[in-house]
Amino acid sequence: MKDSLGAVIVAYLKARIKVILAFALFVFIVVMVYYLYGLDPEPLIYSIQLIGTLALIFGAADFVAYYRKLRTLREVRDAALVELKPLPKPKDGIEEEYQQVVKALVDSRFELAFRSANSKKELNDYYTLWAHQIKTPISAMDLLLQSAEDSFNHRAELRQELFKIKEYVEMVLQYLRLESMAADMVLKEYELLPLIQESVKKYSMIFINKRISLDLKEMDSVVLTDQKWLAFCLEQVLSNALKYTRQGKISIYLADDAEQTLVVADTGVGIHPEDIDRIFDRGFTGYNGRMDQKSTGIGLYLVKSVLDKLAHPIAVESQLGTGTKIKIDLSRKEMELF
């Protein structure tokens, strides 16, 4: 123990001060009674000596028990960073309640530590994936810059690789903002078509370079959402569709059977049936992602996380070799408070 024996004795006396004062008051009252009635002091002195001896014996035994309990509690405190050792047996209900509070606090601390470690691991894993992913466009730009060619196509390729870098940087920023998304949300009514057009415009260069046509249907719909976060989700869905569509078109329209269900359909490679239920899992790349090394498994995870908080359910339909449909329900539903 860090404290000296003298410090422990002082702490013990402070803890038992009420008992000591009560004992002193009791002795004082007895002395006053003997004095006021003029009684023989010899029995009084003998009684005080006997009571003092008993008090000293019981006090010593109580101090030893106090010292042992203090040492046990300090050992528990020092070991609490690893595990909670058994606490001393409580003397009464109040002490038992205190022990329950201590156990609850330690359990809560372990849970918070576990969550923090898990969150840190997820963040480290994501940064590892992100760093690996962003190397591709950087390397491509480096090779293009080493070339002496200066043509329109050459510059277009450079712009495309630079766009990919910006896209990855935006993704990591949104990943970091996800935990504090509630403080960053502004819910308003927006016309859906202009919002989609802005997202499509951002990817116009990719559409042109890959020679993929866009079929954007007219729609007269107003949605209650957060413009920035919904736009981020639409951009990720478009990015994914463009990534796995080698020819054909991407269609964006409102589903016939649901007034405010937005559909983004592509004519890409499709998704393997065994992967469909897992495409929104964090870090899951699926068969397609493993084949061409283009996926980090983060984009759709972010989309699902954001849309859940916006109360916009998302679903996927896909047929291998034919294409994929992403459906986002933008109808007004009760939003979860978080």
C-alpha cells in the first residue's frame, strides 16, 4: 500500500469518529453522574479501565478488519483495468448497494473500452483499405504524366483519375462525419429531379469516357430529406453502377408501383445471388470486387448507414449478367432519433 501505517490509522479514526465521540460522551456522562451524586470514585475508575481495555481490544480488531478491507479494495482498484476481482463481503445493505454501483461502473467502463477499441480497429481497417484504393488513380496519373503525349484523350484520362481521387477523399470525409451525422443534418423539402441532376452532372465525365448512356425520366416529386447526405448516397450508387457497367445505359426513374421509390437501374455485370444479402455489410466486396480489385466494401455500407438515419429504406434487385436495380424509398416515414 502506498500510504504509511500512520496515515491509515488517521483515516481509520476519521472513519470511526462518530463511534469515538459517542464513547467519549458516554464516559463523560457516567463521570458526571458519579460526581453529582458524590459516589465513591474507585468503582468508576475500575469501570472506565475495564471499558477502555475492551474498547482497545475491539478497536484493534476492528482496525485490522478495516486495514484488510482497505488493502483488498485498493487491489481491486489497481486490477480494475483488467478485471474486477471479488469485493469484500458487505457488512450491510448500504455497503452492498455501493458494491453494486462499483460493479456497474466497471462493467460500463469495459463496454466503453470495447466499443472504443472496436471503433478504432474499424477506422484503422478503413484507412488501410482507403490508402490501398487511392494508390490506383495516383499511380495511373503518374504514368500519364510521364508520357509525353498531350492530347485531348490524355487530358481526359488525367481528369478522370483526379476525379477518382476527389471521390475517395470525399468518401473518407463522410465516413468520419457519419458518427456525428445528426448534428450535420438539415431536413427540408426538396424537388427530387434537380437533386438527381446535380449528382448525375458530377459523373458526366465518366458517362462520356465509358460511352454509357443515361436515361433520366421526368419526375414531379418532392421529398423530405437532407440534400447533402441524400446526394452523397445517390453519387455512391451512381459510382457503383458506372464501375460495374461496361456498356449499355443507366436508368433513373420512379417506380410505377410506388410513388416515391427511386430506382437506379444499370445494365452491368450484376451481382452473384449469394452476395446480394451482404452487399451493404461493411468491408464486403463480393465476387465482383474481388475479381477486378475495384471495391473497398465501404461505399454501399455508408449508403445504407446514411439512408437508415434518413429513414429511407434501400433494397437491391439483381440478375447476373443482366444488371442491377437499386431502390430507395423516399416516402415520408417516421425518422429514428439518434
